[in-house]
Amino acid sequence: MDKKLTPELKKLKEEFDYLHEKIGELEWKRSIMYYERKGVLRFEIEELEDRIKNYRENMALLLNKVSDEIRENKKF
């Protein structure tokens, strides 16, 4: 990147990295769920899927904030 990030964009980048990591961890956990145990209850799968969905929704909101922040900085 040629241009340095603003303090707000740095904060948003850290939040993005955190969400990205959490989604990856949960996706991995869902993928190997059957490998670790003989049986998995449906509510366990649904709970993981809900958590993944929530993190993805938060990421979408975050990316909108990033776009807004970039637009705001381009005005100056």
C-alpha cells in the first residue's frame, strides 16, 4: 500500500482481521465436527452456523464502515 492508513482505518483493519480469524476458526470447527466425535447434535451444528452467520453479518457492516471512511477521506 502506498498510502498510510488513517487511525480509524487501522482500527477497522484490526477488527476485520479479528472477524476473519473467528470465521475461519468456526468454519474449521464445523468442518471437523464429525471427525472428533461419533455423534453431533443438530443444535450444535445450528449454533455454529448461527455464530458464523453473525460474524459474516458483522463483517459486512464493517466493510460498509471501511467504504464510508475511505469516501470521507477522499473528500479532503
